[in-house]
Amino acid sequence: MIQTSPKSSIFTPVLIAGCVILMLGFAIRASFGVFQIPIAAEFNWPRAEFSMAIAIQNLAWGVGQPIFGALAERFGDRRAIIAGAILYALGLVLSSYAVTPGQMQLLEILVGFGIAGTGFGVILAIVGRAAKPENRSLALGIATAAGSAGQVFGAPAAQILLQHYHWQTVFVIFAVVILCALFALPFLRSPSIATKHELDESLGTVLKRAFKDPSFTMIFVGFFSCGYQLGFITAHFPAFITEKCGAIDPSGLLADIGITSTSILGAIAISVIGLANIAGSIMSGWLGKRYTKKYLLSGIYLARTVASALFIMLPMTPASVLIFSLVMGSLWLATVPLTSGLVAHIYGLRYMGTLYGVVFFSHQVGSFLGVWLGGKLYDITGDYSTVWWIGVGVGAFSAIVHLPIREKPLMAQPA
């Protein structure tokens, strides 16, 4: 019989190890937008070509997420993470040798699968199973925040490295970094806390029941806009700021702290988004324990919609970039602990990794379209405004579609 103290600690070795892996993996992933201009300039590629590579990476991540979730539940979490880290590193190293758009795009499939194996689908399932029920929502929020912590230093680190090394060398350095994440594996020991009924059910049975549930469809569809907005901003926001933002005052505060150009501001904006999201994700997890998750998700999507609309309608200045980054950052991954927690609450913990992976596929389809459309329409129109307004529209749709979700555990129907 396991005895629990009245105040069980939330910061377990499992949570800390999971945070380390997410932080390093997402530091690398969040930096790809910084490579947009250097790679396009070296090979004289249209903006859409490298955008397509990142878009394919995001789509491969989405395809790989339920696969790695199922692999982790079948063969063990650690084996799935090791496979993911190896694919991640291999994809980065091979990408450093790419000289054509087709090569870069093909190799980003490996990177995308690597992100799937070291990302939210696998790690959040481990954290969710290991956490006490009273701590689960907050633990998921803290783990999500760790991804944002990586985003804080990922893009600026890439920008600094690019000032001293060629982009190919930076890719190899990042490959070494993701392999170093494997040192956290010995601490990832997650007990199985599924009920006997859940253990007796097959994955196929659970998936069939979820697919028949309208609430699962709403969660799936609603997560699309999150991916669209995050994918577009991660890949294109640095370039968008570089080209459209008003000049930085050489005698102002930003210049005094080293932000002397809009290209540097673009990298810093990604970092600010990640920094704000540390607080936003933790707060989201804390609120998810106390309030209805579907209403919190609807409110987050509505706030994103309003913030994005105001940002594109107003003149872009260094101040507006930083304000928007703070606001968007506080909402950035706040959807993840709520969405994953909603899946666990409704459908149980046994196959949480696979079910969340299926939902996350919708997120990555949105991410693919956000990244690809950003580059494609930029090459056609020379501007990102159309893609931005599409993001405003899908955000409003997600705010509405979450409202009818039935937030109660879905039990198997008797034969």
C-alpha cells in the first residue's frame, strides 16, 4: 500500500528530467526561424522553400506523435525517447549537408520525427502518470513551461552562434545538444496508475470510443488553430519583424542593452514569447485544476484572436513587438496542459500518450499550413498580412468550438 503525505511534492525526479528533455528539444526547435534568412540568402532560395522544410518538419512531428506515443506505451518510454533523440540528431547533421530545397525538405522529416520522440506527447504522458491526481494539472503546466524555457534561449543562442559559425556548424552543435538530453533518462521512472478497467482495454477499443465521441472531434479540430498560429510565428516572426518593424532608436533603451537592429529584435521576440509562456503555462496548469478546462481554452483562443488582430492593425514598432510578444507568450503553450489534461480526464491515463498524439496531429497540420502559407503567400504578395488574418479567423473558430465539449470521463458502454 502506497502512503502519501498530505502535501506531496510536485517537483519529482520524473518531472525535473522531463523538463530537461523538453527544454533542450524545444530550444532547438524554436530556433529554426532564425535560419530563415541566412539559408535563403546563401542558396538564393525563395522564402517558400525553407518555409516548406519547416512546414514538413512540423507535419512529420504531428504524424510521428501518435506513433511515438503508441511505441512508448508498447515498448517503454525510454526506448521511444532514445529513438527520438537519435532521429533528431541525425536529421540535424544530415540537414547541414543539404544544398537543394528538396534535400532540406526531405531531411526535415527526420527532425520532425525526432521532435515527436522527445516532445510533449511522450513526456507529458510520463509526467501525467507519475504525478499525484491533485498535482497533475500543475505538473503538466510546469512541463509545458519547460519547453518555453528552451524557447527563451534557443533563438538568441542560434543568433549568437551564427555570428561566429556557419549555419551548418550550428546544426551539428544542436545535434550534440539533443543527444545530451539522454543523460536525464535514468530519472524517468513513471508508474502505471491506470485503473484495472483501463488496463483490460485494448488501444483499438479506446481509440474507437474516442473517435465516436463528438468532444474528441471538437478537441481535435480546435487544436488546429493553436498549431497554425504557433507554427507561423515561430518560423516567420523574426523575418516579419526584421522587414516590417520601425527602426530602433540608437539612443534608446533597446540599443543600450544591445538590441541595435530589427533582426536582433526578431530573435529576442521569440525569446520574450518563451519567457512569458513560462508563467503562462504554469498559470494555465494551476487554473486547470480549479476551473473548467474547456472554458479556459476558449478564453485563451479568444485572447489570442484579439491580440493578433490589434497587432496587425496598429503600426509595428519595437514597443508593439515586445508588448505583443509578452501577451502572445502568456497564451503561447497555455493550451497544452489544458488540452492534454482534458484528454486524460475524459479518456483516462492508460493511452493518454497515443490519444494526445492523435489530437496533436491536428495541431501540426495547422502548423504545417501556417509555416507553408507564410512563405508561399510572402513570395506571391511580398507581405505576411493575409496569413496573419487567416490566423485571426481560425483562432476565433477555436474559441467557439471548445464550448460544447462534454468535460466528463467517458466510460465504456456495456456490451
